[in-house]
Amino acid sequence: MKIIKDPVHGYVEVEDYALVLLDSPVLQRLRYIRQLGFSYLVYPGANHTRFEHSLGTMYLADVACRKFRLSDEERTLVAASALLHDIGHGPFSHASEPLIEEFLHRSHHAIDDIVHEQIGHLLLQHNIDPDELCAVVSGRHPLSGIIHSDLDVDRMDYLLRDAYYTGAPYGTVDAQRLIRNMIRTVDDVVLDENGINAAESLLIARTLMRPTVYYHHVSRIGEKMFQLAMLEHFKTEGMNATDMLRKDDPACIQSLRISKNPVVRMLMERIYQRQLYKRALYVGQDQVNATAFSKGISLEKSRSLSEMIAENAGIDPHTVLVDIPPFPSDMSIKVRVKNQNTIISFEEISPRMRTLNETRREQWRLGVYTLPDQRETIAQVAADVLHVKKPTRQNTLF
């Protein structure tokens, strides 16, 4: 056993099986994948990685397993799953997720191929079933809720860690109190009423971190520029998308910066020098056709709209980016609360859920980004193409 000093959780004990996994190439790769993609363009301190987050998630998973008094075999399975849960991420984490879905037809939670090809033998050496681990990570196992649920340790760690490294004061979560007040029953997990405030703080943190960090417009612009560069690079190089999406951040950036396609090189040079596109249009749900955009749009549809706007404006298509994320789904906590001698739903005892969900809906934005000197033209054309209602003065960007 070794001890690793973590800035968020303090001293983390790492058992022998976890040390072997930590030293494997699939986990060492996560040292070079930023946790928050392009948020470092907003928050200079946001250079933490998926490796640190995986270690922190493993630590909290182990705490939860001990609280639930799981057997050593179950605890090892869950903790190993928490450690490996992000090995399916592509370069810059969620920035490449749409590319993984488009070209590889999977999410980053589908790690079966990676596990069996690269790390299955290490798991078997420590009596961990690779198939069972993959089931935990993908949410197909009775113990999956510890790392994938409304109050999971994955979310606890990334909120704490992202707030710490960005300096944003909104990610405060009392993870230890929350775990201590969880009660595992035969059917599900019940929250003791003493943990209500800790659960509410997690929901508030999710709500406030969304526009401040996760959907900050500069981060979104960086992501969209990166995604366009990747799409153009695929077309020019005829590259196998699997190879490119398994690279880490530095290797991916280097490939794009020396691409044969001048558009790719231009986009990456702009990101590298932080000469980013600017917002031409940035509107909320009240100004768009909610039915048409509620589920967001695919990369293909995004490029089609971008090209249509560019053609109508008489400019190069690669200078327009359309960003239409899906409407945020309502938060709900299916975990029930043990209130004295009765068990009731979380919504019954916490009145804040409705307000937080209304806030999340108000935070949604459709964005159209372009070069600084094209903003006014693109704003007018994009509003016509996307059937956007004329913005009020306070929503107009100057």
C-alpha cells in the first residue's frame, strides 16, 4: 500500500491492486487529458486532469463501500471501477465526446474494448472480473449507483475538484457528510434526514457551476473550434477516428497543428494563442423554437447550419460555428429520505428542487460564434436562419 497526497481529499491510501492499475498505460494517459477541456482558457488554474479525478473518485468510492459494509471483493470491484471509469474519454474530455458518439458510436462510459484489450489481464491477476467492472462503469450492475446515481461519488469529486482548481466558489459539497448519511437497503439507497443539507448543497453546486464553468461561453467556443478542427482533419488526412480519439491532449494538438489542412492549422493556432471566435448570437430558450432545439443538434446538423449561415452572409464556412446544446434535463433525486420513522421522497422534504430546475432552464444558451469583425453581419443572418426572435437590448452583445 502507498499513500498519495491529494489537494482535495488529503492523504489517499492506495492498495496494491490499485497501484498496478495506476501504473498501467490506460490510466497514465489520463495524466495528459484535462478534466475541464478548454476551461483553462477562462480559468488559468483549470489544468487538473482526469488522472487526479479518477484517484479522487476511487477514494470516495472506497469510503462509501466501507460505510455500506460491503465485502472486500465488492469494495475492490467498485473502487477499481471508480478508478477506471474515465479511461474511455477522448482528448480534452467532454470536448471530444460528440466526436466519439459520431464516429465510434459509443459514450465514454463504454470501456469494454479498452478493458479487454489493454487491462483485463491486470484485473484478473487481482481477482477482479473485467466484465463485471465494465458493467459497474456502464451502469448495468447492482453496485453501479455508487459511481453513477443522483448522489454519486463521481459527481462529488468533480464538483469539489473543479471548484478548487478554477477558484469558482460554487462547488462546495460536503462529500463526507453526504456519504455518512447514506443508508444502503436491499433495494436502494436511503438518505438520512441529517444529510439533506449536504444533498441540497450538491444540487446547488451543480446548478451554479453549470454556467460559470461547464457551459461558460469561452469554453464552449474553444470546444466548437476544436471539434471543427477535428472534423476537417479527418476529411483531409483520411485518418482512423479511433486512433485520433485515443490520443491524449498534447498528441492530439500536435497532430492538428501540423495538419495538411490550412483551416485546421488556423483554428488550432487561434486556440493556442487564445485568439478565439466571439459571440455573434447568444440567446435563451425564450427566443428560440423550443421544440426544435430541446434535444440539441448533432455535429453534422451543426455544420450544416453553420455553412448555411456562412453562405447567406457570403463568408467562409469555417468562420461560423453554431452551438446548440440540449436543454438541461430536470434534476431529480430518486433517493428517498428517512425522516424519523417514515421514508419519503426527497422532493417532499426539500422545496428547492423546483427553483433549481427553473434556474437551469434559464441558464441555457444557443450560441453562434464567428470572427470579431463579422459579428454584426452573422448576428443578423443567423437570427434569420435559426428563426430567433429579435433580442431585447439587455441580451444584445456589444
